[in-house]
Amino acid sequence: MTHNDDKLSRDGRRLALVSVAGAFAFIGVEAAGTILGWSNQTMGLLELGIAAVFLWVFIQAYRLWRARRSERDG
């Protein structure tokens, strides 16, 4: 494996971890909001932040896919 393959693999693992962490954060926020009775505004703000994390993951996954594809094509 080349240095670039190692970097792409690390980036892929990081994206997977951030995606799973975002999913668990969403579940945790939903549970905490229900148990603690948070307002809809608070829940919406927290969910918007988690949505931003997922948008970042989506954009980075697309960039990673393009990088792997360009490397394969030469």
C-alpha cells in the first residue's frame, strides 16, 4: 500500500467513527430531551447541530470517494 492508500484508509475509518458517534449523539439527545423535558427549541438546536455533523460526513465521504476513484483511474 502506498502512503496515499494509508491516508485514505485512515480518513474512511474516521468518517465511520464520526458517523456512528453522530448517530449515538442523536439517540442520546432524543432520550435526554424526553426524560428531562427539554423545549422544542433546545431539541431543534441540538438536532440541527447533529444534522451538520451528518452533512460534513456526507461531504467528506463524497470527497473520499472521488479521491479513491481518481487514484484508481490514474
